[in-house]
Amino acid sequence: MISNILFVGFGGALGAISRFGINEIMERHLINSSSYSVLLVNVLGCFLIGLIIGTSMPEKNTMYYFFIIGFLGSFTTMSALTYETIEIANTNLIHAVSYIIITVVITIAATYIGTIIAK
């Protein structure tokens, strides 16, 4: 259990550093908008988790905790959302679509409410 926590933590640190690095590079050298770097990170993270799922559903071993939960979980939350959606869709497509819609609507609403409260 402790080793899994360490793998998640180490992977998470590398994922966060990678996300920050991509954001900095894009803002300094390509475009002056973090929206595009967020989009790139989310697409890249979803592509990577798709490659992993496409190969085989990951076994919960060291690499699972390090790369999927730690690295990709911190690199992008979209990879976690898409992974969960694929797992739900394997048993119930309507539930998976509902999960996506509810997640997007509620998280946008929560962000908006947070900004209103902060003012």
C-alpha cells in the first residue's frame, strides 16, 4: 500500500512538472494563451490513456499507479474522466453519456459559482 502511494506521488510530481513545462513553452514560444496548452495537454493525456486501454485494460501494478494514476492523473484530469467513461461504457453506454454530460455541466457550474462567491 505504501509503495503504491509513493508511485502515485512520484508519477504525480512528474505529471505536474510536465504540464507546467508544456504550458511555459507554449506561452513563451508559440502562443500567448494557456487555453491552447491546456487543450494540448488534455488531448495528449487522453491519447496516451487510450493507447494503454487499447492495448489491454491495465493491470493494477506499479506502472498503473505510477503512470495512469500518478502521471496522467496529475498531467490531465481529462485522462481520468475518459478512462472512467470507457469503463462505464463497457457495461452501460447511456450511463457513460450521462456521466460525461453531468460531469461537464456540474464542474462548469461549480467553477462559475466559485467565481461568483469569490467576488
